[in-house]
Amino acid sequence: MDNNLARSDQLEKDVLELKSSFGKPKTKKEKRAPSEYNKFMQVYIANSKTNLKDKYDHKVAFGEAAKEWTKQKK
């Protein structure tokens, strides 16, 4: 009987703890700094958008940027 009472008390504590933590904002993870590749892609795609305006196609620009990155690395 005492075992059931202790278990019941523990369950109530667990429920209260869960209720109190519900709705609290989660802590944000620390972001890593962008890699050289990320920086290159960001600049290249932004330039493509500016230069091509209405003719801009993200898939095409991203593919070209990846090719340019590969050329640049060699």
C-alpha cells in the first residue's frame, strides 16, 4: 500500500513538472558560423538575382554557383 502511495506521489510530481515546463520557450541552440562555401553561395546567388532580375531561376543559379565553387577550389 505504501508503495502505491509513493508511486502515486511521484506520478503527481512528474505531471506537475511537465505542466510547469509546458509552454516555456525552448532554449536556442548556438548556431555555427557559415562556411566559406555558404558565404560564396550566398553572394553568388544574390548577385545572380540582381543581374538577372525577372529571368532569375533559383535552380539554375544554384547549379551555376556550385560549378563556380568547384572551379574556384581547383
